[in-house]
Amino acid sequence: MLLASGVQERERAAVAQRYRLDHATSAIGAEMYVLTGQARQYVITGDPTHLIVYDREEKALQSLENRTRRISEAGASPEELDLLKQALRWADTLRDEQRAAIEAYGQGQQDRARSIMFGAEYERELDRAERLIERFQYQLDQRTAAAVDAATNVSRVWRLASEVTLGTTALLFLFVLYFLFKRRVLHPVVKLSDVVARLAAQDYDVEPPAYDKIDEIGDMAQAIRVFRENGLERQRLERERSADLAMRDLLARMTQRMQACDTQQGLEEVVQRFMPEIAPALAGRLYLLDHARNMMIAGCSWLSPVHSRIEFAPIGCWALRRGVPHRHAGIEIDVPCEHLDFADGAPADSICLPLTSQRQTLGLLYLEPRDGEDYDPNQTLEIYLKMLAENIGLALANLRLRETLREMAMADPLTGLANRRALDSRFAFEVAETERLGRSFSCVMLDIDHFKRFNDDHGHDAGDAVLRAVGETLTGVTREAGMVFRYGGEEFVLLMPGLDCEQARERGEVVRQAINALTINHEGEVLGPITVSLGLASAPEHCARSRLVQVADAALLEAKAAGRNRIHISVEQDRRLPNR
């Protein structure tokens, strides 16, 4: 582009040179014609004004050397200067003839002066000078045109070269711009677009590219990083919420199962089944309080705990002492419980959760890390464990309340023996069990002799004392628990599953003799002697198992009819029961 510009400058210089040369030669031709015209006017009119003008113009002309130097300085070539010199010589010749004509006119030779100025020779010389000037201008035009054409061609070449260079530069610039755009804009945008697509699919494991530059792409990358962090936090919260819901559902199902348990063994099985699911990293035991011995007894365990004893006194656990959960290790150190094993040096980490209800201690939930590993339960798990301990405590309280109510409903409050309702339930169970096993089943019906007269003679309080004493004797003599029942009034029933008639008779005789040997002191008065009558029936020897109580009752009537204070064995099968 700069070279083309230089060529254009040379072209303009050539044109300017041509202008200067044209101006110079035009001045020479004009001067030549001006002198000719003034000289002719003078020789025709004789007017001195023309002579004055002629003299002034002649003085204004420069000599041949000066004019030649002027033209040479204007930039004419030697050939052109040679033509111009010839033209100037003819112009000087014309000037000499003009001066001769003026002198001749001044001498009065008007005809001669006019013949000089208007002669054929003067015209030929004037034409020759004019032609030389025209040839000079023609050559000048040709040279200038050639120079202009050459400059134009060179300028065109350089312009084309500059255009090609400019195009190449533009292409190179566009390539560099595209490379920079692709590297700085396109690649980051494509990467960010891929990251956004994966984030939209909730694939938050993707790592957004790091752009530290402060521009729109950097702002976009920062926004995507913030979005990803928010998504990860949302996923974490959703996982925690799902885990919390799953844990609460597990606790709810465990609580439902515990509330549906009718026995302590069933509750222990529920705890043993669910605890490894709730706290898989913790082994443990469920301790229940034995009120009779005032000891904490292990009811069940899971995942093989090793650091706590099977039974211990409640005072040996700080959780039971204080009534709050206790952990001796962890962030805040505390005193270890006495029921922990100190054999290997420092006691292992453990968590003791008291099981209470209505401010009454029912048991203890003990937990320890599996395989002796250190374990730091988080706050959420501690909350779950506390909820679990509360639920187990409530389930134990409900179970014991139901057992108490059942005992109250099934027990005679005076003697402490099971009542008739309990008899009906237990009798049906034993009937089905002995039938399934094909075992004998015996029943003894017992009645205190002359009890009504005893009440009339000694009062009802004394009668109650006799009933309690008989009940205690029956409980002590019989080997099986829960097989002695108060049937009603002064009547009692003994169930003897697995005993045949002879074995039951021997047991009944022992009962009769033990009661006969009773000595009852009531308000300083010795009550006695106490005798009883017994009726015995065995199945399947005497009747069907379902009719044992009725047949034994009939045998009791036979014993009373035979004189009382004896045991009577039913001898007839399926006989009609007499009315009392």
C-alpha cells in the first residue's frame, strides 16, 4: 500500500512536471507571437505605443541560456531541450528581423520594414519556430504520457499487491480472530454448555471449568459453580431428608411392632431385630429391671457386644443414676459406668440410654461401637437413639401395665391365686396341648369343709384368713406355677397336665394332709382344724378332656357325701352330673 502510494506520488510528479514544461514552452510561444504582433502593428501604424510595448516585452525576455536553464530546471530531457533550443534560435532570428524592421521603419523605409515583417521568409521562420515548439510539446506529452502510464501500471501492480497483501492480512487477522474466539469464547462456551446440560440432568458430579478472567464467560462460569454448589447442597439436604424419613419410618414400624407385643419376650425379639438396622455400627444390649432382685438383667443383645456385663445393679450405671443418657467418651469426657469391662485397660466408648416412664426406671439401652472401633455418633443419630429409648420405655411401660391389668383380671385379690377366668383360659390351652401331645390330664376340685359354719362361728375375717392360708399351702405344694385356681367361694381347682389318675391322687393326698396340718392364728385365736374334700378326674380315663372340671366337681360332691376330709376319684365315664 505504501509502495503504491509512492508510485502515485511519482505519477502526480510527472503530471506536475508536464504542467511546468507546458507552461514554460507556452510562455516562449506566447512571447514570440506577442513580439511579432507588436512589431507588425508598429510598422503598419507607426504608433510609438506599439514600440514601447515591444521594448518592454523584449526586455522581459530572458536570454537563450537563461531560458534554456529555466526549461532544464523544469525537468526537460536533452532531446527536448535540443528542439527547444532550435525553436529559441529561430525565435531570436525572428527577434533580429523584428528589430531590423523597426530600424528600417525608423529610417523611413516603411516598405522594407513591412516586407520584412510580412514577408514569406518571416512567415516560414515563424512557422518553423512554432513547429519546433509543437514538436517539443508533443515529445513532452509523449514522455509524460509514458511516464504516467508506467506510473499507472506500477501503481496498479502495487495496488494489486497491496490489495493481495491486505486480503492476506485480513484473512490472517480473521484466522487469528477465529482462533482467539474459538479458544477464548467458543471452547469455554461449549464446555459450559456441556456442564449446564449435565447439571440440568442433576448430574452434580461434573466439575465446571475454572475461568479466573473477569469477563462475561468468567461470570457465567462463576454462576454455574454457584448453581452446582446449590445443587450439591440440595442433593445433600434431600439425602438427609430421605435418610431421616427412612429412619423415622423404621422407628415407626419398630414402635408399632413393640406396641403390638403381648409379652416381654416378643418385645425383646422386636428390639433385637430392628436395632442393627437403626444403628448398624453399634452393638448393644437391652437390660430390664428385675424388681425382685433389684438388678438390671440383659434381655437380649445384637451384633455381639463385649464390654458390658450381663447383669449389674442399677447404681452401677450413671445413666440410671442421673436419669439421662450417658457417654463417658467423645467430645466431653465423663465418668465410665461400673458395668463396663476394665480388663483391657481403658473402658471402651459406650452409650447408655435409660428406659423410663412416669419417672420410673424400667430398663437400659446399652450401645457400643462394633469390634472396638472408635465411633462418633452424629447429632441426628443421637436424636434417633433418644427417640428410640423413649419408644422402648413406653412400650415396656405399656407391656407391664397390660401384664398388671391381666394379672388383676386373672387373679383373686384375696388369695393371690388365679381366678375362674384364668382357669377357663388355661384349661382350654392345656386341653389342646395334652391332646396334641397325647398326654394324660388330671383335675382336682377342692372344697373347705364346713366353711359356712366356720364363718358364722369366727367371722368373715377369720374365714378370709383361712382362705389365704389354704391358697398359700396349695401354691407351696404344687410344683407347676399357675396351676392352682380359686374356683369360687371356698372351692379351689388344681390342674395337673401330664399326670395320670394315680399320680394325681398322690398329689391330692399330699395337699389334703398339708391343709389338715395348718395352724392358723387370727387375732390371738388358733383357728382349726381345717379339713378339705377333694374330687379327682383324669382324662382320657374318666371323661373327655373338655369335661374334666365338671367331672371333678361331681367327684367332689361324692367326697362330701362320703363324709368329707377325703379324696374321691371319679369311676364312671360320662355319667350324669348330680345336682348340688
